[in-house]
Amino acid sequence: MIRVLLALALSLAGPVAGAAVAHARSPLVGQLNVMATRYHEDPARLDTLREGLEQAVRDDPDAANFTALSRVSFIWGDVRANSDEERLAAYERGRESGRHATELEPQNFLGHLWYAINTARWGQTKGVVRSLFLLPTVREEIRRLLELAPNVAAVHALAGHGERAEATFRKGLQLDPGFTGIRVGLARVLIKKNQPAEARRELQAVLDEKDPSNLADWTVKDVPDARRLLESIRDR
């Protein structure tokens, strides 16, 4: 589950991400919605957005601003941080901000989503043993997200783990065929299930995708991941 969050986290522009804009006090929220799918063009812009959103929550601590800060904290940790210490600090800030957003607006889908993503990513960076205590939080957030938005592909990406992983990933792809992060996650599951031919098809589909849901994510993460995985099963 946690590995797929890396692909998931930058794939939420469009109608879902836009839900936060209507209540935003800061114009940086809208700028982040655009940047999240184009961060590969100017990664340093994430530094400015992060600093600006930190100021925004001080000036106007509403749910939309906290949600955006949670989101940019994750992206910054994944794309801009140079050490585990910096990454952990960013994900912890993202957890804290997401939690504040859900406390202010309990029905805030994106607040719950970024709270869950940052929590899981922090746990992955810390190590599985140290993050075991976080699993109940992540599971509860997944349950809440499925209640709030059962037909959003990102929720099924987040819920994809264990024996249900293949089915939940396939459901997510039905909802959003261009969500290449889910397709990479599905390929990983198929490789673990010793189904290299099917995994190869999914990975090739990632490379051949003409309209990815998130161009930045596809460019920076999914294409390189697909190529590495294809190489790893070349002789299978």
C-alpha cells in the first residue's frame, strides 16, 4: 500500500483537487493545484509555494489552507528534500496540517486523503517496525475516504493492499485509466504473484500512455519505475 502512495500523491489535480479551491482563502491553493501536475517543469517553485502556504495558515488557519499545506508538504518531501531528516520533517508537517484540516472540516475529503498519505509516507521513511503504530490511523482514514468518495480512483489506490490489492487497483483503473501510478502498483502486485506477462502488459501501457492523469508524476516517477520493473522481469 505505502509504495503506491508515492505514485498517488501527485495525481490529484482536476475535479477532486479543485474541491478545495472554492473555500480557499489563499490564491496559493489554486496555484498548487496547477503545480501538482507540472512540478517537473520548475521543481524550485515548490519551495515558494510551501513557504507561502506556511504563512497562509498563520494568517488564515482555515481547512483549505491546511489541506494545501499538507499536500505541498508531501510533494516537497518527495521531490525536494535532500535527506531522510528533511523528508520526515516535511511528512510530519503534512500529517499535522492534514489533521488540522479534518478537525476544522470533518467531511473534508482532501484533508483526510493528505493526512493518510503523509502518515503512511512518514511510516515508510521511518521503517516498517517503527511505523506499525500508525497502521490503525491509515486504515481508519481509508475507511473514512471510502465513505466520502467511493468512486474516486485515488481512494482505491490508497486502499490497495494485501489480498485485495489487485482488485482494488483494477477498480481504480476502471475509474481513471490514465492514473499511471495505480498501473505501476498493479504491475508490482502481478510480479509478486508470479504473473510477469500480465505485469509486462501493464508496464508497457504506462510507457505508451498518451494522456496521463498527472504528467509530472508520469514523467518523473511512473515511466522510470516502469522501465526498472520491466528490466527486473526481462528474463521471466
